[in-house]
Amino acid sequence: MDIPSGENPVAQSIAQTLVDGFNKHYRLFRESSAGAKMRFEKGDWLTAQRAVRERIAFYDERVDETVVLLQDQYRANEIDANTWQLAKLLYIGLLINHKQPELAETFFNSVFCKIMHRTYFHNDFIFVRPAVSTDFIEADPPAYRSYYPNKAGLRQVIRDICRDFAWQCPFADLDRDVEHIIQAVMLQMGGRLPTAEANFQLQVLHSAFYRNKGAYIVGKAINGDYEYPFVVPVLHDDRGQLFVDAILMDPAQIRTLFSLSRAYFMTDMEVPSAYVKFLSGLMPHKPQAELYTMLGLAKQGKTMFYRDLMHHLRHSQDEFIVAPGIRGLVMAVFTLPSFPYVFKVIKDVFAPPKEVDHATVKAKYLLVKQHDRVGRMADTLEFSNVALPKARFSQALVDELRRDCPSLLEEDENEIVIRHAYIERRMKPLNLYLDSADEERRDAAVKEYGDAIKELAYANIFPGDMLFKNFGVTRFGRVVFYDYDEIEYMTDCNFRRIPSAPNPEAEMSGEPWYSVARNDVFPEEFGTFLLGNPETRRAFLKHHADLLEPEFWQLTKQKILDGFVPDFFPYPEEMRFCRMFAGGSEQASPRREAETA
């Protein structure tokens, strides 16, 4: 890049306007995140859910606000290339000693890409590569606290950790919780505790992580060359007092807690890169893009993902291909076999019986983005103008995209640009999984499938199209829903029993003898299109026969309307102390429901 020279007050003002816009965004983001502590203390679960939805919109609101400022003041889309290049260089200077430089770089990109044509989307004008290091940024207070059990004793240190979060509601029985933690650690470590050598310490992130109705203490124990990650969930009992529900030390369980099938955590971070670095030490194989996303910093997650994708394309040779499985009626889906994601593009025309349009599909995906996914709906990265090397597309995929999505396709000699796409973690479609599963795995997968539907229902989500092809199986065997074009709120659905036929002729007719409104749902019909395989049917009836009756759906809908917020535990039931120890927490039913204020 040729560096522009000379004074340029417009470039200076643009740089300052951009950094001011980002600083306003992160101030509001952090205020909302810090407020999670008070909402947890009050048990104000509905407000907590609303805060998550509102925080998601903060970024786009500030980007749009900054774009308007630049257009009004400078007619920014008419500014010459040299001025924009200088603005980027001056912006870098403003990020010296900044606490969130990587997020500010992404904010610059978002604003610039709303103003200028994609031909400018390279490192001369935007931050394709990061310009400011995030190593060794100091936070005040530090990102994590250190505790030394060899000085105070392990039990006292655990008490100190719990008390240092300064929750304004008491623990019901902290001594009991400490003993539960000690016993559970010994069980998970084969009956022994780490020896109290001179360098034995516990490091705990300064802010707790809040999601749904839980607060999570996140840390690691360090003893010599060994590190032991841990997460401690803290919940409310029926009296509004706190109790420790479990301790997670298995890296797979911790990865599941931080999976993209759950809504974003709320945690107060002055230096988010320090939190990501700490979490990367607990989950070394989890991409940083996913960690930023789990912290509510979805745009930074997208930036990191795109850099990972471009890096992978430079170091691989396989082609993008049509994703295996049954073709969807709404989306064209493709994948790169060596990269664990799928790319979904809305088709121009939907085949019958689909009656939605592009705007409706986008609205459904936005609904999922803003909703608590309770571990059962995959998160999506939404991209505009994704430029990919044309040489890496199989001819079959190019033909399908040209046929099904021409309005969202732009081609030149070297690139294919997808004007709008959703990107999700790749999973094995449940229908393909069941086709090759033995009896034990089939039973487990069908149970998981029904559990997923029930948990979505408790969270006020009706999947709509419940065919197995719309659900995927993760590497840990968890079933997750990923096709959102027909989802509805449970409270918008009318669950009905099929009325008796007035006569035998009506019952034999191919047409229903009863009226059907748009949002009428007849659970008795589910078995007809889901359970054609006798083995699958037996497994389903064994675990989830109640899903075929309207009473389950009607009762669940009524509880939602009555203001009940269910618990969702992002770890196995057997890990809960009430399950592990006799006489444990008395308030622990598998899915305790608490009435909100």
C-alpha cells in the first residue's frame, strides 16, 4: 500500500468519528453485560432474556448510526481512495493503548463495507489482517484472580472464590457446597486431590458468566506441569438463595457448555481478548471465532471465522460441493469437505408446499439469533457478499447455484460472490445417522431427538417441520435443530386434537372433515410422517409417546403463557450434586420451573 502523505483533516475526522462510534457501542455493550449480575441476583429471568435480545442489536445500530454521520458530514461514498487509506492509518494510531483494538478494527470494517463497493474490500482499506496486537493488554482489574490453596487451605480458597463475586444474595449453605465440590473433584480425579506444591494455584476469571438462569465460575487449577479446567454453575433455590449445582472438569463437557447451540453469555470484560485467551487455554481446540461469538461478540466471531476460512483455502485443495443429504426446498446447501461448516443460500423460488418468501426466512433466522437456543438450535453466521475462489467450486455446485439462487450469485473470471449466506457448523443429518445406526445408537438418537423437541417447546419454540433431515447429530451425539424456515413461537400455535369423523365416508376421504387454520397443529399426525421405520417408531414410543398427544403441547404452551421460565442444564443430570450425593440440594428436579416476578 502506498502511504498517503500530508495533512488531511477529513481523514482525521473520519478516523475519530469511527473510533467514537465504536467506543459508544462497547460502552453500551459492557453496561448491558455488567447488568447481568444484578438480574441474576434478583432472579429477573424475563428481563435477562430481553437483555440478551437487545444486546444483539447494539452493534448494527451503532454501525448504521456511524454510517449516517459519515454520509451527512462528508458524503463518505464519494471520498477518494487516498483519504480512506489515510483514515485507516490514523485509526490505527487511535488504537494505541486501546483495550479492545481487535473489536474496533472489525467496527471499522463494518462501517466501511456499508459505504464502499466490495472492490475496495482488501487490506489497503479494511482490516483483512489485524494491525494491532492484543497480547499483553492490561485490564483493571486484571482479567483473572489467582488463589493459593497452600496458604489458606483448599476449602477456604473455594469459599473465597464464591464470595469474591459479591453476589447480593446469600448462599443457602456454602459449607455444604464446598464439601460437594471437594468430593466431586476427588471422584473425577480417581480419589485424589492435586498436591499442595508451592506453585499450586487456582486462576478464576474476574467476571462470572451469566446465561439463562445460571451464573458460571470459570477457571483452572495449575499444579506443576498440569492444568485442570473447571466450571462451577451457581443457581437459585426456591427461596432465592444461591447454591452450587455442579463442577465440570471434563473438557468435552466444558466445550458443550460453550457450544454454538446456546445463546450468548453475558460477562463484563474490559479486555475481551484476555478472556478469549484464557478460555482458549481451557479449550485449546475450539476456534477463537467461536469463543468471541459465545461472549456475545458475534461480529468479531465473523471476522475471525472469515480469516480462518481464507487461511484454510490457501492451504487446501478440495472443492466446495453440494452438501450430502436430502435437498432442501428453501435452501441450497454446500460445504467444503475439509472445513467443518456448511453454507446455506436461500433459493429464488421455493417448491411446494413451502409458502414462505425471502423476508420470512430471514426473519425466522433472526428470531433464532435473538432467542435462547437452550443447546438445541445451531447458531448461524450471516454474511453478505462472500467472495470465494471460483476454481474451488465443483461444476455440479455451480450448476445448482445458477439454477436455484441466481439473484444471490455474482460471478467474474476468478470469484463467485454469494450476496447473502448463512454459515453453520456441519453436523450429520439425523436421517442419515439413523439409516446406519445400530439398535443402541438408534435408541439414543431418537431419545435425543425427542428431548430436543421438548426442550425447544419449553423455550417457546415449535420447530414446525420436524422431519429428521432438519436435525443434525454433533460429534458428542447431541441432536440439534438447524432448519428454521417454519419455526413458530409455541404461544402462536393452536394445538388441537383431530375431531371424530362424522361418518365412515369422511374418514376415508383424502380431504380433512374439519377446518384447519394457519397455525393449527395436530400432534396425532406427527407419527404418520416421522415414524415409518418400525425400529424408529418403537424407540420413539418408548421415550416420547407424549409428543403425539395434544395435551403435552397444550400444557407446555399454558405454562409459558403463565410466565414460567424452565431451567436448562448445559451439563449431564448425573453431574448435578443433587444426583451425585444423597441429601444434596433439595431444590433440584430435572427441570425445575420457577415463576417469574
